[in-house]
Amino acid sequence: MTTRPHPRRRTVAALACVALGCAALLPLAHGQQQASTWPTKPVRIVVPFAPGGTTDILARAMAPELSRAFGQQFIVDNRAGAGGNVGADIVAKSPGDGYTLLMGTVGTHGINRALYAKLPYDPIKDFVPVTLVAAVPNVMVMNADKAKAQGIANVQDFIRVAKASPGKMNMASSGNGTSIHLAGELFKSMTGTFMLHLPYRGSGPALMDMVAGNADVMFDNLPSSMAQIKAGKLTALAVTSSERSSALPDVPTVEQAGGPTLKGYEASSWFGLLAPAGTPQDIVNRIQQEVAKSLATPAMKERLVAQGAIPGGNTPAEFAKHIDNEHKKWAQVVKASGAKVD
């Protein structure tokens, strides 16, 4: 004979199930509540490089747009070091509540996993992609006075001079593992030249030394070098993209300028917003939508295109796919260049 539970026991059990069910739903409800009221305080955009470079320029272009859209301040916080790894790691270990974002780069999320023996963060698991902000070519620039003194007017001249005096020239970059560094390493490996690598904590400090004559050549992101090129302090020898830039239409690509030796050379950069893993998707989607709206305005388009940047604004899913493709591409570039950072 089957014994039925006492009515009181059935009631207690039912209440326990209800309680457990509610408890299981609490994190979801809390996340939904957070998303619906976000933001209630300032939001930090971590830039993993020093002020003055393209990463910083783009973050400072987006911050006021997002501040206006959401009614809360979006503050740029520069945390430079280790080719962008210091700032990226800070965001990776931040709460996924929508109040900390990263202006990530091809370095932090495309190159560094292949270049560094050990990373303090996982560029895939520790982040949620928000949107691509902009893609830019790099530009091979020299200190204008040094280029003139050495008779360098183009890429072929540069290769000739560099080969005549191996190691005499130095190559500035925004840090180990950045696209600026790798663009130079790829150039070196394809041309058989050697320049001493000088890693800085961002394009800003590197450019200061370029203009001062303390550094010879740099494969900088075009937006951060544009002002110095226009001022005549830097000489643009070539852009690193597969096609010429509309911002510098008279400057050839590295492949065009280098001939057969540099056939297939291409090393462009990109910059995008990412959030820590666990950030509610609703918050991610809202940020992406506002960034896309801003990048689609004529004023912002004109501003970025004039600096050599191509505006983005894609969806989180599209950006995630882009990052995955970039991992694969740059792993091959790192391997071919032989570059490694311990």
C-alpha cells in the first residue's frame, strides 16, 4: 500500500520548491534590473595606451557621444603598459556591470595571444565584444629631417640605406605586440633589414621622440601621425594597407612602393569597444546601437575619414566573428615574422 505524505509535509515541500525556484531566478532578475536602470553612475572607458595615440583619439571621440546618449559621463582612463596588456587585464578582471569598458585593439585582441608566451587575460573568454569603432591603415613614417639628410624619399631608398648600415636605424612603436610593432617586424622579415626596436607606452610618446629626432622610423596608426605629416615634421613613405588611403591619396602602399620584395605586405589596425564577461547583453546592445548611430552621422564620419580611419559600428556578433578571424590571421603573421615577447 502507498503511503501518502502528510498534507503539511506536501505544503512545506511545495514552498521549498517555490523558494528554490525564486532563488535560482534572483541573479537573472537582478541582471535585468541592472540593465533596465543602467547607467546610474559614470562609465569608465579604459584605454590601454598613453594619451595621444589612435586608441586614445577614438575613445575621446566616442566618450562625449555616449555621455550625451545615456545622460551619464563616460570617462577615458589611460592605463598603459605591456603592449596594451595592462589595461586589458584591468577590464578583464572588472565586474560585468556595464561600468567598465575597454577600447580594445588589434594588439590586445588579435595579436597578443600569439605573440606573448603568457597573457594575464583571455581575449575571448574574459570579454564580450560590443562593436568595432574604426579600422585604420598604419603609415610608415620617418623624421623628415633625417629622411632628407639620408636621401630617403621612398621605401626603396629606405631599404637601400637600412641594408647599407644594419642596426644603425631604430624603429619606434607604441609597445611590444601592437600592430605598429608587428607591421615593422613584418617589413624587416620581408626585406631582410634590421632596425633596433624601441617600444614605448603608446603612440603619443613614440611620436614625440620621432619629431625630436630620437627615433628614425615608425609604422604608426595613420590618425595619430596625420597632424605631424601635414605639419611636415614626419615624411610618409607608404601606408600598410592593401589599398591607398583616401586621407593620403598620393602616398603609395608598402606593396606598391616596395616592389616584388614586399608583394602581399598588409598590416592594418582596428579599434573596438569590449566589456568584461558577464555584462548583460541588453547593456551591450544599447552601447553598440548608440556607437553605430554616432559613427553614422556626417560630422563623425568626416572627422574620422579625414584622419584616415574607416568608421565601424557593427553588431556584437559581427565584431566577435571579426576578432576570431583576426586571431587566425595575426597568428600567421607573428609566426612568419619570428617575433616573440616573453
